[in-house]
Amino acid sequence: MPGFDSSEMNVLGNPAKGHPSTASNNVPPFTVRFWGVRGSIPTPGLETARYGGNTACVELQVAGKRLIFDGGTGLRVLGQHLVHEMPVQAHLFFTHTHWDRIQGFPFFIPAFIEGNQFHIYGAAGQNGASIKQRLCEQMLRPNFPVPLQVMRSTLAFHDISPGTVITLDDVVIETISLNRPNRALGYRVSWNGYSVVYATDTEHLPNPLDQGLLYLAHEADLLIYDAAYADYAYYDPKSIANQQPAIWYAGIEVAMAAKVKQIVLFHHDPAHEDDFLDQVEAEVQSCFPTVQLAREGMLLQVGQVCNDTEKWNVAGD
């Protein structure tokens, strides 16, 4: 995992009209850092080293608060970073509890250290299990040798549902239900006129587009979006279409319709190695210059955003 310093920060374009300047007002920056970008299962190896093999974990720092979205294996790496900043207080939001979203939680070192404090949010499962129950269950024998009760930090669990709005002083977190058979939450974080939307593991609705997601992402500064389900051929590993970057284009429709300023594609398939993802990014950026693929260690600053809507237009439209 590379180290981080201010020279690595990727500023999202130029200041947009109507947005206050974080620099001139001397307020804390609104940053997004990717600690795990892979879906389904960790994929360490030479072929995935550039984009990263850890599963989903994204950290937002906004108005002096630390918000963490999902606890895949990237959460373990974040925990190693946070032990140098203790005591730690953070809010951890889960989209759902498939393994690639929770498997880093038992290895999150700061949770085992007294004096740290974590607020943990998640929706009840289809069987009615709370977020606390499901995190406890994965740490029970024979699955794991150490139970959740060994964690010495202060853990506060919050059961939420689609439509829940969480207010942390002047930071507002909104939730919706994403288009997924097994349920998942999407989140919008708003502060000081800026907004970041985290909507992953959602299936694309081409016609009409997902109205809930359009609402959540409306004019967001940054949309972290999973385009993995953009095409039915994605499900067929033998399909020629599955080897073509073009299947990612359908997911961009949501960002265009919602007038999103920047989009980061996230939750990379375990079968997609670095060279393939390079091809995806190059092809997408040939039509959509404001799109990036997520990489472990990527650090974005929200507050200076791209306001050139023409960049969303496909050549020839």
C-alpha cells in the first residue's frame, strides 16, 4: 500500500460557480480515499497490483469527521494507518453484509483498542438480523477464533433503513435502497454545498433509469458507482462481450442524467486484471473524460469540481 501525502491528491477539476472555496474559507477539506476497490473476493497478485486487490472500503474525511463506507479487506489496511492517529472516532456505514463488505471488520485493529469509538450503521437483513448480529456471527467459531466482544473500543450500533437521514452536526447522510435483489443501501454525504454519493453493487436500470438513484445522485460533486451489472453479458464468463470495455458505458447514463460532475467506477470484478482495467478506462475516457476507475490509495479532494457539462457528451451526439 503506497504512502500518502498532499502531492498525491487528485483535485476534482476547477471551482464551480456557486460553490464556496475551501481554501479561501480555511475550512477542513472534504476528501475521499480508497482503501479497497475490488468486489466479491480479494485478488492479490502481480496482475492486480496497480488497481489493488482489497475489497470495498472508502474513507471520507469531512468537517473534521471520519466516515467509512463498507468494511471489506481494505478496512484492515485503513486500520493499520489509523493506529498512528489514536484515539480514533469514526462512523462506519455498511451497504450490505456480503463477505466483500464485512470481511475486514474482524481485522480492524483500532476496534480492539480501548479509547477508540466507532458508530456502526447498517440495515436489517432479509431474515431480520441487525447489523450487530451479522457482524457478530462472522466472528463466531468455527468461522473466527475471536468474538466481537473482545473488541475493547466503544462500539455503538445503529439500525437504519432506506430513507433514513443521519445528521452529524452540519454533515448530512441520506440513504436509499439500491436496485439489488438481496438489498443494499446507497448513501449521499452532503456538507457545505458539496456532496459525494456512494452507490455500489446496484444493478443498472436502462429504461426508465433508477429514479431513486437519480434523486440521490442529483448534481453530486462525485458519484462512486458500480457499473459491473451494466450488461447481461457480464454474467456469462464465456461471453465475448464480457471481455469488452463497452459494457461499462451503460452505467454512465445515470451520471449524465443526474448531472453528476465526476464519477469513479468502483467494485472491480476479480477477473479483471490491471491491463484490462487500463483498457476500460482509456475507452471510457475517450468519450467521458470526467470518469476514472478507482485504485487503492487514490485520494480525491471534493470542493473543486468539474463544471463542464459538455464533457459528458458522446462524440457525435
